[in-house]
Amino acid sequence: MELWDAYDAQFNKIAGKTLVRGEPLPEGALHLVCDVIVRHTDGSYLLMQRDPRKVYGGMWEATAGGSALAGETPLECAMRELREETGIVSADLTQVGTVTAPEVHAIYVEFLCVTDWEKGAVTLQEGETVDFQWVSREELLAMKQDRLVTQRMQQFIDELKP
């Protein structure tokens, strides 16, 4: 059973309230989701392809990420998800944005990881991802909605300095 902290729309923890993954979330309660955009020092971006058995299966993600476990800070969550989904170990993450999405009961905290990680040493997480690729900023910004899970990442990447 995966437990999450509950937050309000102003990103305050709701005292005494714990959420359970898979159970309906109470009205007004949000859970924390952290996403990490990975940019190599050569300027290319890491894309991960979702496992076909998942929602949006086969599509590409411009982030590694997922829900924060109860007690995790956004940075701890981002570091864990980055390691689990890509094998990349880094504490050098910069927060680049926060998006509240009450329609899906989530607060997204977005991070950027600039790394010189060996590009071929990215690892895949069983049940989560099936492939990866490094693409240029231009290629990523040009990806169509039918290939990329969320266009929100393109907006963050467009705003980041190359």
C-alpha cells in the first residue's frame, strides 16, 4: 500500500490526513507529484518511453517522475524517481516550476537535472519504461501531442535557458 501526504491548493500539508494510492481522494485534497527534466551537458534531453501496459503506453515522456511517498520532500521524491526510472543518481536538481491541477488532485513540482551521465548507461524500470532516447531541444519542442505524454513539459523546456 502506497501512502501519500495530503495537500491543499496552496501547497500546505493537511494535518492528520494521509492518502492511499488507488483510493478516491477527498474533495480539496491534492497529492504531490515530482517530475525531473533531464538535460545532458551536451544540450540534449532524455525521453523515456512508457511501458505499453500503462496509461499512455508507448508514448514518450520528457521527465522521470511520480508521486511523493508520505513524508518525502519534493527534492527527495524527485531524486528517488530519477534514480528508479533512469538509473541516474544526482542531487543537483533545480526546481523550475509548480503546477496545481485540482482536476487530477495533484500538485506537480518540476525539476531540472543537468548531468554528464553516460548517455548509454540509462536504465529502464520494469513495468514503467521500455526505451529511451536523447533528443535535441528543437526535436523535443517539435514533438506532437500524439507522441509526447504531456505538452506541459515542452512549455517548461521552452522557458529554460539552453
